[in-house]
Amino acid sequence: MRTPRRRPGPALALALVAVPLLLALLGPVAVDLAGGPGPRAASFTSGEGHWLGTDFVGRDVVRQVLLGGRSVVLVAPAAVLLAYAVAVPLGLLAALTRRGWLEEVLMRPLDVLLAVPSLLMILLVAAVVDLGTAGLALLVALVNVPDAARIVRAAAAEAASRSAVEALRMQGETWWRIAVGFVGRSMLRTLAADLGVRLTGVLYLVATAAFLGVGVAPDAADWAVMVDRNRTGLFLQPWAVVVPALLVVALTMGVNLLFDAVLQRPALREGSRRT
């Protein structure tokens, strides 16, 4: 008799998410309480009062790590929320409309945007416009709208084809009640699964954009920038690369494991079945 394979528990997922999240949110506060940056040392040195050594310009790695997480931790969730704020209404409207031309008008332009790789579009826009942190979040949200809208539309179309939706229409229920009260509830599990994967992808996309110098200054205290700028001294002082890279990996792995645990909850499974 085969025993079911045990999955990593929610505690591990929470720990993986909590460490980089707390460092990103509370790190700047700790740096402010500790005072100024202090004198710079030689590049890629170890010890000498610096627990994790110094970076490529002699700045303390611990201080840079404490200051460098906000762009990843704040930009990625903001971009995902903005993407869903546009994609969910578009997908629901395309799935529930009885006018074929309206669905074509809504979905075909999104198909065109899907043909352009996300990172390529970000680099093209960044070559023309000087993107800041807010601009990067908006652009990442934009490139995620087409795919998210198609997933919402596919999930909503399956629920919209049920006889219960037709019965609700015959009873004179409003579009809002049908779309949110019935169709929206029926696709919660699909959206939760997509949200976990999408947030992970957006985290990597934001980190990659920062690695390439998009949305952040070349010498900014940023985890992705730290990996890029310090990689030349990887064998001299590895902590300046390894620590920020591990924090990004821990955050993405923790998000995936956390959403896996959420999807296993009986309440979410039963809620999808009941509708």
C-alpha cells in the first residue's frame, strides 16, 4: 500500500516568505536606528567590522541587504494587484457577454500583446522612458494583463455555460450579481492557483528588470542590483551575491508553497464544487 507523499507544511512556506518580507519592510527602519552608513572600506573585503564583508564599492553588505528588498517585495505584489484589477473585469465581461463582437474587441488586442515577450517589452519601453519604481510596477502589470485576462475568461466561460447562470438571467438578476456572486465564486480555486504562479513570475520579472538596470539606479541598494554589481567578485566575497540571491529565491519558493497550502484547504475545494 502506497503512502501519500507528504508536502512541505505551511510553517516552512511562512518561514520562507517571512524572512525576506521582514528584512525588506523592517530593514530600512533598523538602518535608520543604527545611524549613518559609516566609512567605506576597500571593495570585496571580509571581516573588519563588516559581518558579511563589503560590496564592489566598499559598502557594508548587511546594510545593503537591509535596504535592498523594498523594490522586489512592494513592486511585485502591487503589479499583480493592478494586473488583476484590469484583467478580472475584462475576463468576466468577455465570458458573460452575449455579443460576440464585444468579446472580439476585448480579447483580440490582448492576443497581440501576448505575442511580445514581457521582458522585451519592458526593455523597449525603458529605452524610451525613464522608468522609476512606480513606472516599473505599472509596466509589469500591463504585460501581465493579457495572460491573466485569458485565464479569467476561460475559467468564467465554463461557469457561465451552466444552467444556473441562465436561470439567474431569467429571474432578472443583475450582471454584477451573476458575475461576482456566482461565476466569480466558482473560479476562486483557479484564480488562487494562477495568483501563486503569477506572483512568482512577477517577482522574477521585477528582479530581472532591476538586474538589468530598469526602474532602479545602477548603484541602488537593491537585491537584484547587488547580484549584478557584485558578481565580478563572487569568489573574493561571495556574500554580496549569495545573500540577496537566496532572499529572492526564498521569497519565490515560499510564495509557491504558501499558495499550494491554500489550494489544499477543504473550504476552497468545497466552495468551488458547491457553485
